[in-house]
Amino acid sequence: MFPWRPPVVAAAILLALLAGGYIAIDIFVTWQLEKPVIHTVNDPRDPITIWRSMKPLSHAEAVETGKCPIPLPREAARIQYVDFTVGYGGFSRCVRFEAPVDICREHAAAVLKAYNQRMETAHNDSHLAVHASPLNKGTAESVATLMRDQGEEVARASWFDTDAIVHGEMWGKHGGHTPLVLIDTDKQVFYYVIFD
């Protein structure tokens, strides 16, 4: 016969409780992950709401919302943006505005300098050159597709038409966690995107 001593019984009960707790947590987490995520738009009560302009905004309107993902030059007009947090660290942010080309260029340089400053402060070696490069049509098409066709319909930006740029330039880098600015030099339009 197996002698049941109080420490053995206590250990067996504790082990059963831990196993039961683990199973309950596993079931709950699986259930939570399988539930469809419902994203709200412009809801200050929701910590993962999608902040977006519902129409082109003036500079004053965009500043008043306080939700545009980047600072804007005073000359910016017809401003549109989407700031989408996917969860688990994923995000996408895009901004489009119209302004004279020299203002677009100055702002692209300012955006990249601010990024470099944040990376330096965080002791991150990531650094972007602050100058324009010739437009890469493949990159422009890829970014347009990403912003217009991403998974969540409420986060799509139909107005992010970088694939329509005929003459333009790029600033920054196309890739995760790095800002990319495209400037349409014919239509005088500034496009900003960053994602993970």
C-alpha cells in the first residue's frame, strides 16, 4: 500500500490546481485570439481605435483633432491620415497633404531628422540619410497597395495613390519601422508612411 502523507497529498492537490488553471487560461486565450477584432474609428474610449480623417482637412482642422501621426507644415492643405494599431506591436500610419514642392521637401527633411533624433536618443543605430532619391515606381506601387488593401477595411486609405506619381522623389526607406516620404513633384503632394 502507498502511504498517503499530508505533504504528498498537498503537492498532488497543488499540481491538480495548477494544471486546471493552465487549461482554463489556455482555453480563455485561445477563445480571445479566435474572436474577430472589431476596430472602432475615432473613439477616444477605445485604446486601439483607428484615428483617421473622414475627409480632407485644412491645417487648422487637422491640428485641432490632434490625431495626425506627424506634425504638419502650416502650408499643408487637403490633409488626410490613418493611424492604425493592429495589436501585438503592429501598426500602420499614413499621411497625405498638398503643399508647394519646396515645403514638401523641407518637411520630408524635418520628418527624417526627427526620426534620426529619436533613434539616437534610444541608442539605436538605425539612421536614415536626409536627402531625396529618384522615385522608385515599384516602391510607390507597393506602398499604395499596402495602404489601400490592408486587411482591415476601416484602416484602408483609398486616397493614398502613390502609384499615380509620374515625376517625384523618395525620402527615407521602405521597410518596417522606418519612415518613407514620397513627393509628387507634378501635383505637389506629400505622402508619408511607416508600418510594421
